[in-house]
Amino acid sequence: MNQSPYVGDVGKKFGHLTLVEILGGRVNNRIAGRWACDCGGSCVYPISRVKSGCVAHCGCRTNHVFNLKHGMRGTPEYQAWTGMKGRCFDPSNKDFPRWGGRGVSVHPLWVRSFEAFYAHIGPRPAEGLTLDRINNTGNYEPGNVRWTTPRSQAENRRNSWTVEIQGRRFASVEEAARFHHVTATTIVRWCDGFTDGRRGNRYTSPLTGCRRWRTY
């Protein structure tokens, strides 16, 4: 196994952060580390972002002045941050039942600090990418968020369903689709039924013996 290029940085201090350990996983395809902050807090950030000066603390030094002057209001990254909080904490948000309503939350530092959120997730690498949780059963927190395509995000959601077809169970819509050599959309239609707008909105009932349910 190749040794991490950052092994010599363990114990070193960058800004207000000291590298405690190099983690096995990656954050946004970057080698991640666990850091101890001067304030006594702990955080997980890509090591390269801390060493380059993009991140200097765990978020504890973020203040109201920064939130007013960071100049990123209206950007895709800022909209992703506000949308994330709305889904998790605002009962009037149309998506709240599927996020906050089932217990999905946001890392405490990210709730009050856009800077801390942005330092971890980084700039959106390409137009059209959206914020996604890697593990749909987890929260918006370090190590569990990424920028991804709408298609990948949809596939991630489909993997949160258990499917049963004629007594045989599948761990996801995709697995059932592969087994039956059809598309994921076909599996959903078998289980849920569908309305065909091209045929006068004719409704087709679900197939007998086909069903699916959430397995968050």
C-alpha cells in the first residue's frame, strides 16, 4: 500500500487547525484528515484545502460580518446551503417531510456557517451539479456530501427503495431492473402504476405482485 503523501504533516498546525490523523476515506476525491481546532473543536476537512489556506479553522471564527460580506449570496453554492437547511428545518418547505420530517439534519457548524460548509464541499466543479448525500440514511455532514449529477442523485434515491416482484425481493430499483432486463422507470411503473399523457391520461394499474417501499 502506498504511504500517504501527508504522513509527515500529522501533528503539524496550519492556521488554527492541527492534523490529528489521516482518514481512510476521501472527501470530494481528496484525502481527508481529522483536525483539532484551537477552540477545542474537531472537524474533518480535505488535507490539501487546509494546507493551501482555503480552510483555517473549524468554523468557530465565522461571524455575522463574514456572512454579510462573503460575496457569494445567489451563487449555486449558497443556494445549495440555504436549500439544505430549508429541507431539514423549515416545516413549510415542500420537501421537509422527506428530509427534516424523517430526521435528516445538518452538521451544527454548517447550520450557522456558510463558510464552514463551503470550506468542506468546495466550489461546484461543473454547471448542473447538485448537492447530494452519499448515504441517504445519514445527515448533511462532513464525509457524507458531494456534488453530483441529477441522474446520479436519482439513482441514489432509487437505491433507498426495497422492491418485491412476484415474491422476490431486491435491495434497490436498479437491482430489480438489472434482473428483469428493463429500465428503472419500468420497475417503478410496475410497482406504482402510471398515467400515460400520450393516451388521454389513461391510468395503468400496478402489476399484481409488484410493490416497493422506502428503506432509509
